[in-house]
Amino acid sequence: QVQLVESGGGLVQAGGSLRLSCAASGRTFSIYTMGWFRQAPGKEREFVATISRTGDSTAYVDSVKGRFTISRDNAKNTVYLQMNSLKPQDTAVYYCAASGALYASRWYDYNYWGQGTQVTVSS
């Protein structure tokens, strides 16, 4: 059982950066694989990144590799998504999610979801 709240979204110009945070409660954060997804209007929810329970392993969708970094601080019950070199195509609502699986890159692998935070990248 975990509750997730995202923050850090906003409006940035192309080439800029944002750092998203996802704060978890429930006292079970460290047992969950964590992920970030995004969804633009009229488009399917898209996997962005995932991080293992220990933080030692990560995976990303090809379109963000080299630009985004997922990390976690289990002591703070928080997962982060550092987004650099942002592009207009990154515009979406970003969601953090928690999974009981050891590895999860699909939406149906995740059990708990945050409310989302809007990221808008202007040209």
C-alpha cells in the first residue's frame, strides 16, 4: 500500500530542464519498483523510465535516453525524474507509479499511481 504525489512540473522553453519529484507514503516505499509514465492528449500512456528497488538498475524509453535520469532516495521515500534538453514532444502529463514486480515497463505492471503533473515545453 502506497500513495504517490508528483510535483515539479511546469512550463519551460525547449532545451531547458525540469526535475520531477514523487513523494510516497505508506512506509513500504523501498519494496517497490518505481516508474514514470507520460500521457499527452489523445495519445496512449507511454512508459518513460523505471528504477529498481535498490536504485541500481534503470531503464528508459529510447526517446529520452541521454536526456532523462530516474533516481530514488529510499530514505526520503521519493523518486525523481531529471529532464534535460527538453523538447516540445516531451509535453505531457507525467505520472509516477509503483509496482510490486522486480521489473516493470508496462502500465499494467504498476499497482499504484500518482495524480500527475503537467510538463509543457514551448518551441
